[in-house]
Amino acid sequence: MTGDAGRPTVAAKKGSVITSARPSVTVVVPALNEARNLPHVFAKLPAVDELILVDGRSSDDTIAVAQRLRPEVRVVRQNRKGKGNALACGFAAATSDIIVMIDADGSTDPAEIPRFLAALRAGADFVKGSRFLAAGGSADITRSRSLGNGGLNLLVNLLYGTRYTDLCYGYNAFWRHCLPVFELDATSPRPAGDGRLWGDGFEIETLLNLRVARAGLKVAEVPSYEHRRIHGESNLNAVKDGLRVLRTIAREYVKRRGPAPVIASRTWAGDQPIGIHERSPAESAHPSLPRPSIPGRPASVRPGPARPTPARPSARSTPSAWGEKVSS
């Protein structure tokens, strides 16, 4: 069984297939020496169309473990250093309609993916996980990090007119038409010094949030619970990375008056795409402006490609990323 564009469907168990046509989903997992954590993360991952592991030159068996657990995993090796660069490389390699970013240390729960997808299907361009919404939470964040995140979050809301509740959290999902807005560099070689360009570090979450705000994308937040890292130690340095986040806010604020990009966004009716709508800079800056209705097809919408309808499975079922059942 294959998914969109003939790609094999990655499922919760080997041989599983998604039972109905849906926007395709890629999960991107940046990893550096996470061999002991991947069994836990992959075990909770629902059925998706594409799974990409971005390896940051691990010295343990991260790649071998990933390939043993999920033979269909695509392994991408990042070209520089840092989580931001890993995500940039993973996003560049992704081929699905929707891209989800999760951590490899077990802190983000893959079982929450369906709520992110539901918010995207409900009309959001970009969906943020939040530890500070009702039903969210964290077993990992310290008091000092929580206060720092709250202060930076308040600053961004004041400067950008946003209503974010969690600025520095790395569990997000978005339609692939958001990629040009991110302006991430996945091709430049590793520079001298610490081997990172701006945006290659843990400031990546803040960078994405600021750039979607600048572009006027429709953003939704969903509650998420952050677990403790299962094995190993985090590479996060609260003070150093907090200062990078603050500098990111300052740098992006200076750029905020630049023109918003034109965004090609896919419109869905039920399980089928009905077209691709070219969003102008004015629409991007004002997401409340009318967008293509569902199930109508306005004149500004070009017909999108037809999607294949998967065959009906006959075996026992397991959950997919859409909360449905897949055969196994």
C-alpha cells in the first residue's frame, strides 16, 4: 500500500496502511545521541506518511536503532550544528502536506499529534503546542526557565500583537506552504567558530513563532504536556540560550516591517484537496480576510491534484495520526 505520490505509508506497526485519504503527514525528529530514547518515542508514534530522522553526527547507535525500529525511516544528516539546522534540513527533505516537529528525547508526546492535525484541518496555518494552556503542563521546566519563558513571551506579545502562551516550546505542526515564511537555510556550509548560523540553535522555536506572526499566518495553540527527558542530558543552557532568544526577538523585530511573502496554501474539503489559493501579502498580513470557503470553489482557487483513495484494509487496526484506524 502506498500513500500520496506513491510513497509507502509509514504506520504504527510494520505493514500498516492508513484507511482513508487525508492530507499527508511528515514527522521530523532531530536527534543527537538519542539511541536509548528512540524506542520510547517511536513506540508512541502514530501512523504517518513519512518519518524523517535528522542526525546531528551522533556518536552512538542513533541511526542504527532508528532503522531497526522503523525500516522505512528516512535518515537525513544535518550539514551544520544545532537543533535549528537539524530542523531546517528535515523540513527541506519533507514531502508531505503537513509537517510535524517533535523531539527525540521523549519530552514531546507523539500521541498528541492528532490534536495538532485537527487544528490544522480546522483552518490554522501553524499550530503551536503550549505547556501553559489548560490540560497542558511540564514535568521538566524549572522555575527559572518558566519565569524566563514567561518574560520573553510577554515581550513578544507586546511587540508583535500576538497572544502566545508558550514561546520557547518545540512541538509544532504546520502546512508546507509555511516553509517560505521560515526562511531557513539548509544548504550553506558549516561556518568557522561554533559551526552555526543564526537560527541554528535552540532559538529556532522563537524564530519560527516570530516569522509566522510577521507573515500574518493563522496560528492556533493546543495544550501539550512536556515530559522529562528519558535518558541522557539536555544540551540546553538556560542562560546562554535565553540570551540567544532575546537577541532573536530584537533582530526579528527590526525586520518586521519587510514585505510579507505570498503563500500558496492548500484548501481541503472533507478528505480531498479542492485547490491551491495564492495568499497575497495583504491577506497574509490580515488573516481575518476571507479565505476560500469549504466546500465552495471561488474563482481565485486553482483546482488541486486529485488524491488516490487507499484500498480498504481487512486486517486488525491500529491508530493513525488522524485518530483513525489502520490495518496491521
